[in-house]
Amino acid sequence: MLNPSEVDRLLAIVAHPDDVDFGSAGTIATLTSSGAHVAYCLVTDGDAGGSDRTITRAEMASMRRKEQAAAAAVLGVDDLVFLGHADGRVEATLALRRDISRVIRQVRPKVVLCQSPERNYDRIFASHPDHLAAGEAAMCAVYPDARNPFAFPELLEEGLEPWTVDEVWISGHPTMTDVVDVTDAVERKFDALRCHASQLPDPAAMEVRVRQWMASVAKTHGLPDGRFAEGYRVFRAV
């Protein structure tokens, strides 16, 4: 089981507002409670979210940025970067790899938390194409881009020295190797999720579904009944 108290700086890289809260809000709350600095890198503003056609896409993007900032505040996070790539059309381009590498060099995290670049057929909602692309770009940024001074020389010109990430925690991966026991942070997780009102037509049903998922992860990894966990594929990057 992962021990968040051993992590002093973590950067979460996700495709959309609300992604980090569905997958990892309990982990984030546990980290900040132990004194870690946590930062978010949001690849898109989530402008393609929701189903209300009377809301313009610019209005939706603004709404979702505010919702994500509010959710982050619930968890003790105030360091957010929105990259502004197009929601629903994310690709693991060199431009996105550079943008993520820039944030890694700015934040200088020990751990990067990102989405899986591999499709998970048991949890298809974790495998939105934007998630897969954001995960692939994040992996490329961790290795080799952010640590390689010659990958994007323009970052050196911005005064950003290379940075080597020690460890990567992949959320939504088909094969979980480690979990974080988030039982004590469950209510903060749902407080954060409820901030994403534009994306939650039925908050009560969402809570039931997410509780069931976290209980299943905990049980699969040997935690006692009544515990909740968030799972990751973890690997060393050094």
C-alpha cells in the first residue's frame, strides 16, 4: 500500500476538470493533510462537457475552471495550471508534451499522478480518448522530455532547468499495483466532487457508484470490510 506521507511534492496531470477528483480526490486530500504540496495540470478547460445546449462552450469552460478551483480548494490545493487544449480533441503531440514538461519543470514534483495511456475495458469511462492522450503525453514528458535539456531548448530559454520525476502513479490503469487507503478522506472527496455541479445530473447516484468502486478496490487489495481505496499502477522513473 502506498504511503502518502512519504511524498512531499506531487503533480497531478489530467485531461479534464473533475478527472482528478473522480480518480484521486481521496489521495490528494490525504497528501495535503500530511503536508505535501500538490499541484494540478489540466490539459483542457472541459468546454465539451455537460449536455445543456443553451450554454455556450466559452461559458462552460469558464464554469468548469471555477468548479475545479473550488474542488481543489476543498482538498487544500491552490496551484492549478490550465493548458487550454481542445476538449474532446486531445492528442499526444509534441506541443502538449512541451506544455506538460514546462509544468513539471516549474513544479519539480517527486511524484507525477496521471491517467492511463492504456485502455481499460473493465472501466471504459476511465478510457476517454482525451484521458489516453493526456496519459501518453504525461508519460513522454516524465521520460524523456522534462529531464532532457535538449528535448525542448525553449524551456531552457525560459529559465526552466531539467527535472527528473522519481515515481509515477497511473490512475485508471487496467492493472493496479498499489492503493491508497482513503477511508478517512472519503467525505472530503465527495465534497470536492459535488463542486462539479455542471457535470452531475444525479449527485446521489454518483456517490453510490463511486463508493462501490472504492470499496471494490479496497477489497481486491486486501483491506478490511468498510475501507475505501484508490488504486494506481506505480513505477519508479529513475
